[in-house]
Amino acid sequence: MYSYALLEKNCYYLVKEKEEDTITLIKINFETDSCVHVSKYDETTLLEWRKKADPIFDILELLDDDKVKEWQVVYKDNLGTYNYEEEDDD
């Protein structure tokens, strides 16, 4: 079992917080003595604080800079898919 204390600031990771969870991409934004501020990426970005002692079931991968750049292009392209407004037909 891992914890958030192992993760480095400004790095992107593929993790499973619990064994039954799906794989999640996270980024550690900054840290305090006892907590880290985390961005979780899905259809939208969720920002949250986690204790450094909070468990992580598995850290699958630390993404290198090239993989992060590739992912950012795909993520930004897909944001438009979820952010649309319905037009009135009046």
C-alpha cells in the first residue's frame, strides 16, 4: 500500500486509490507539512486536498514530460465534447 507522501509536486501519476477503483490521472499541485493539493482528471478536473498519509492502492506510472504533453492535447480536445450549450430554436 502506498500513500500520497510518496508523490512529487508538479508530477502526473496514474493511480488506483482503491483496488476496485478505475485508473485515475492525478497531478500533485503543491504540498504542506501534512497535506497535498491534488488535481484529478476525468471529464472535468476535480481539485482536492489529501493527507499525505491517505492510502493509494497502486501507483501505476509516473508520466514523463512527453506523455503529459500528448495527454494534454487529447484532454483539451475532448473538453469541447462535454462543454456545449443547447441553442434555443425560438
